[in-house]
Amino acid sequence: NSDCKAANEKVSGASRSFDVTCTKPAMYQAHVVVTVEGPDKFTMSQDFATEHGGKKRSGKMAIAYRRIGECK
């Protein structure tokens, strides 16, 4: 039951960035950057701000993905 929308998509080389905005179930705004470094490796980072129950929070998150082998 969310109303999240993505906008302002930009592509530069191997990187793609976009903004995410939601108002329900709570306010959430983020600027996301995804960089593909090869078929088995990518990074994603985001700066975000939220508000829920009158409490505002902001932060940064980063994820680095690297495939290390076949699933067993």
C-alpha cells in the first residue's frame, strides 16, 4: 500500500542515479546511485530521509555485491 515513485533518472557511463519519493505508509525520500562494475559486481548507495510518527531521520546506506561462485 505504498505510493513510491522514482524520478530524475540519469545515466553516466556504468552508473545510474534516480530519486525515490514516498508519502505512505510513511514519508521517505532518497537519492540512489547504482554502479555496475561487471557481470558479477555492482555497488549501490543512497542518501535518505524519513519521517514516521513525527520523528525525522536521515542517513546513508551502501551495498557492495560481488558474486563469489555457484550456489550449492
